[in-house]
Amino acid sequence: MDKTSILFLAFLALGLSAFVQGHARPADDETQLIQLERAWNQAEASATPSAIASLFEETLVYVDYDGSLMTKAEYLRSVANPVAKPDHMYDEGMKAHVYGDAGIVSGVYRETGTSNGKPYTRRARFRDTWIKRDGQWKCVASQSTLTH
């Protein structure tokens, strides 16, 4: 192999290495989505919508466990002034799958709290759809269904 070929291969390897380092691996994005979901749960449990407002796209479509449909603004108002006051929200397992600049997180969560002065426990399966714009993940759709 001549010097020109070796030099070309070296530059090609360096360029490929820089390209790979410049793009997040799907596993890294999956981990980030799980962390965002957990931060979302904590902010909802503590009734602090300002902590999660940046997680949502303006066009968020939120379908709650009871079938109610909310926009981003309506959902954030419900977090600030909840009818039911959650004490704790636990995830019972989440899986994230990334497809380029789109991600799906699904799992089960358990919520405990009080509603109208009475304790409640709620368990629901959820699926959240995320998109990545300008390097930031934003939730565009969320849906949950009660389970037993």
C-alpha cells in the first residue's frame, strides 16, 4: 500500500470517528428519554408545572387515563391545580425505543395520593411519543390507560 492510500484511509477513519461522536447513539437517547420521563413524574407529583413545561411541544396531545383530552396549556394547568393530589408516582418499568429523531416510551406507573380527602391508588399503562428537534427531546403525545 502506498503512502497516499494510507493517508487517505487515516483521514477516512478520523472523519468516520468524528461523525460517530457527533451523533448520539440510540442507547444514549433511550437513557435520556427514561430520565426525562422520571423528571416528569417527580414534577407532576410535586405540582410544579414550570419544571416540565419545556418537555412538551406546543402541539402536545395529552389523553389522560379517564379519556379526557388536553392541550399543553390545559395539562400544565391540571398539574398546577390537581383535583387529585399525588403523593408519590412510581414507575414499574419503562422501555424506550428510538427511531432516528422520534422516540416512544412505554411502561406502567403507580400513583398514590388523595382525592376529595380520600386516599387513592392508581395504576396505569402509558405510551409517550417524543421528537428530537435542535438536539432537544420534546413530548408530542401522551396516553395512559388504567390497569388492574
